[in-house]
Amino acid sequence: MRNHVVRLLLAGMLVLPWGSSAEVRHLVIGRGGLDWRQSSDDLLGLVDAAFVGSLQPFELDPKVNIAVGPPTESGQFTNIFGHVWEVNSNPPASVEDKSPFVYGRGPAFTIDGDLDQPTNSAPVSHYSFDLGLPVPINRVVFFPPEKGRTTSSGDLPGGRGSSGLLIKDQFPRQYSLSGSLNEREFLFQNFANDFDVDLGSSFNHTTRVADVRFPTQVLRFLRLRFPARGFIAEVEFYGEGFLPQTRYVSQLFDMGEAVNFGRLQFDFDRFRSQGFGDEPVAASDAPVHLAVEARSGLDDTPLIYHVVTDIGADKEVSEEVFNRAPSGTFNVNAAVIPGHQGPVLDDVANWSFWSARHQITGAQLQVPDGRRFIQLRAFITSDEVFAFGRLNSLSVEYSALLADPVLGEVALMSDPQPEDGIVEVPLGDPVTLTYDVRAGFTAPSQTGFSAIRLRTPEAVDFQRFQMGDPLQDIEPDSLIINARELLVYFPSNRITPGSHPPMRLTFATRVFNFTTMMEGEVFDPGGENLPQSIDGGDASPLVSTNDLRVVAPLEQLQVLSGLELGSRILTPNADGVNDDLQISFTLQGIVGGKLAVGLYDLSGRLVRRLVDTTRGEGRYTETWDGTDGRGRVVPGLYLLRIAVGTDLGTFEDTRTVAVAY
């Protein structure tokens, strides 16, 4: 996919000149902003709802053949989505989105819309189709041409071998229709086999037109086999409802200069329809989902292009040079041809990977700050044939940089310069870390900051804040420690273009995964610009890690560890002593696992369920007041069981607890 660039400085409604009073601005696509199609690099299965300026999935007309659309100017056959058919006698090497493909004998004539021309000069035995994307389909029709006679004996149905017979009577007397969503089925060239979904068959077919109907289901690949061969003029496909998987990919947006990115917001509505042509009804409960991804970059291409050199190596070139080079990089000896196009790779040095999917409007955009370019892509999916989503607009907040650069570097206080540059810590044990931050300034629009926010695995034990060269202790103006966040405010010692000394935070915490990124950002509570993420780099000559990452040895994995009980004996008599049981434990090395905490009697009967939910890594504390599920105090001896189910299996621990009352 070739990316084009939208330069926002040309869109006065979106961007104003930068200045010292720069503030949060918005890149808007859709209603009130850039046109969807003009700003897109790729649309899959989406159509303009022109009356609202929105995007929504394509709706199928059950009376229209999916396979036939208007031909291109060069005469290529297309389907109703405007995608060009590829045809061959054999399957392709791979499956590509938006590229419908048919293989068999005379495949082009199965989808050309010509009802009078046979697909092949001889009877055919099979065709396999890739519709190019998943489609809710419920009907396949095929038939012989109305005109023409056989010209040779050939291999005719029922053993008839005369020439001059009416071709319309030489239709297949047997057929088998199957479908799939599995591309391996389509790519596997075994014409004697059906695909994995049986759609219909007949081994005594007596009518010229075969109209195979079946319950509507989402399919992409279809195979039509004729155990008894015959002539075919056309194969038609029909469906109903809305495409279940659609995609919008934007062009690259040029913000004019490096910026900070804020929240991603979108306006998205859900609808249901009773059938084609019916007015849709708003349905907030419809099983329709929107997910938006983003990536940011330093230059105007997220790809690296190569051509092949005289010695067979890959040489990096510009996109223009790459496009001028001939394609087809293999000769008869399967060797690459010098001067031809080589591989196209992702530019991971200058572009971030696509972010995690954003599914809630107003969430912080998960892309690196300090980038000039950004690209978005949105996916609309539906679990119902007649339910669909309408994307009205996408909006991205951005503002001028606070500083350039803002670098951070984490290290163990006891080992600031590890030999290999890697910060290695014990899993689940307290460690003391230093977090150095250095800021620079390169433009008048960069006004500085007066606060730092760190995202931490748990509530930290804050120890000191230092500034200067050499570092000196500074009392923060205010300090906030949350469950997984540390905020330090220092407006009395604000970082500005005229005064930006090095900074260091020192704190104790624990990590619960093999790799933990100590993410942070700087911000200006009294300013109008967005926070700016801290990038890993050489923030201080006192440490040598140049990174914000800490790691734990893999062999230390204990998913469930650190189980501690406040007491083994509960006395719930309201005297303030051992009235409750405090249960503390650590989950580590997992993103999420099914956690169950319960009390059982000695026969194994569940007395009280305290926790039954999914949780990720962290330190947790639960409380039991000595009662059963009905709130009654239950004296006796019990077993406390904690279990967490993961992909690696179930990890559990058990303790005995007594209740005296």
C-alpha cells in the first residue's frame, strides 16, 4: 500500500500558525473536517453516506449479483465493490484483501456478465472463487449459455459425444457447492475436495438453472465442483445485509512540525435494518464495534524501499526510484535481477508500530509524541447481518512540544552503570530505582513544563527529587502517589528554555512482569499545551542504560506469589482485634488471568467466594469477615484457596484459617 500525505498547513480550518500562545488543536476527519475519501489511502467495504458525511459498511442488494460490477476503462472485470478480478487456471500464491480471484478452466468468463458465452470450449469440472473479503451470502446461481452448439465430441455429460448438440442442454448433471473463511482451503489445489462448509449438492440435477439457496452466512471462498462435467456460462453470487468487516486507512497527515498528541475522539452510531431499502433504526445495543489504531513518524514514509544491486544485494532508494524500477525480481535461475524492485520493509527507526486498538472515545492516543506525521486506521465489525455502524468523525488532539527532546533513563540505584546496559531486577521484590530526565529546547513555541507523571507497577515509596548539575535535593511543591502513578509538581523550579537542569526521581517499587516500561510524561498544569511523553535515551552521564525498560529473569516466574495473611485466627466479635482476615498476594508475569479466591470447609464445600474475576499483574489485598455467603458467622477451621488460571496452566496456593466466635 502506497501512502500519500495530507499537509494540514493547507487546511486553514484545522491549523493556525504556531506561536507562544499555541494551544490544543484538533485534526478532524469526517463531519466538520477533512473529507473521508479525499483523506483516505485505503477503503475496504465502506461507502459514503453522503447525506450525513459519514462512513458505513456496504449494504448488499439481494437482487444484485456480487460478482459483476462496471468494467474498468481498460476493460478489466470488477465485482460490485469495484475490485478488479484476477483470473488464472491455478490458485494464487497468497490471498490479498480486495483482490477477488477465480481459478479453473476459462475462469474470466464465469464473472464477465455474458450470459451467452460458455466459460470454456469444453465442459468444465470445477471453479474456485475468492470474493476478496468476507460477505454475507445466501445464494449461488449457475447455468449454461442459451446459445450455441457443440463443435466436437469432447467429454459431454452422460457420455454423449456428438457435435452439433445444443450447449444449453449440456449443463452439469451433478454439482457440489462449498464455502469457507479459511484461505488455506482456497490456496490448496485439490479439486476433488470440497471446502469446509457444505452449501448444497445434487447428483441428479435435471434443470438448466441451478439456484442453490442456503441460510445467510459470512463466507469469502467458494468452490463449485461438477463430478459430471458440463458447460457453464456464468456463476452468480447473492447475499443480504451489511459487510461484517470493513476498514478505513487514512493518508499520512503532516502536522507541519513535531507535535504532542492527546486524546482520540470519535462519533460512532449503531443501527439495525430489517432488509435492503428499509430505513435503519438506531440501536445502541447492536453487536457492532469500532476499533481505531494509529502510528506516528518522523518522516513522510513509513516504508523503506529497495532495488537489487549488481551483486544481488538490496540497496535503499526513494519511493520514486523504486517505482521507476521494473518489478519481477526473479529470472529463470530463480536469482534476483539487478536493477529490479527489491523488498519493501517497515521503517521501524522513524515510525512507531501500529498502536493497540482504541475502542473508547476520549482515551489518550497511544503513539509516541514529538512526531510530525500521523496515520490512522479504523475497523468496523458486526456480529449481525442487518446491524451496522456509521462512523461520523475522527478527531485527534495535538499541540506544540513542551520541549525538544525530553529524554528519560531508568537504573537501579545500586547499579547505575550495568555492564550490558540492561536494568535487571528481581520479580516481585522491592527495588530502588532512579529515573533521570533531561530536556532541551529548539523552537520558540516550546515553553517548558512544571510537573512529571510516571506510570508505575504499583504505588511507589517515594524517596527524593533532585535537580541540577551536580544533583541537589529539591522539595516538590506537591506530590501525589496513586495505585499505579507518581506525580511530582515543581512550579517553583519550572523547566524553561532559560533554565532546564537535569532532574532525578528516586523511588522504590516492585515489578511483576518480565519486561516493564517505566513510561512517563511531562506537563504544565497551568499551560494550554498537551502533556509530552518521555522518550528513552541518554538523559544522564551518571547512568548507562539509555532506556526506560527494566527486565526480570525468566526463570523467576511465579505467577502467584507473596501470599500473606494478617492472622491465622479470626475473632469477629467487634472488639477491633482480628475481626477481619487480610489476604495479600501478588500476580506477576501475566496480562490477565482468571482469579478465584474462596473459603472451603474441610470436606471441600465452598463456604464463601471472595473473588471470581479476571485480573492482571499487581499486588492485591482481599478481606474476609468470617461469614458465609448468607452473612452468618461460621466458627471452625477452613481452607483458603487462591487460584489463577493462565495460558500456562492454573497456579494456586492454600492456607488454613480458623474462626473463633
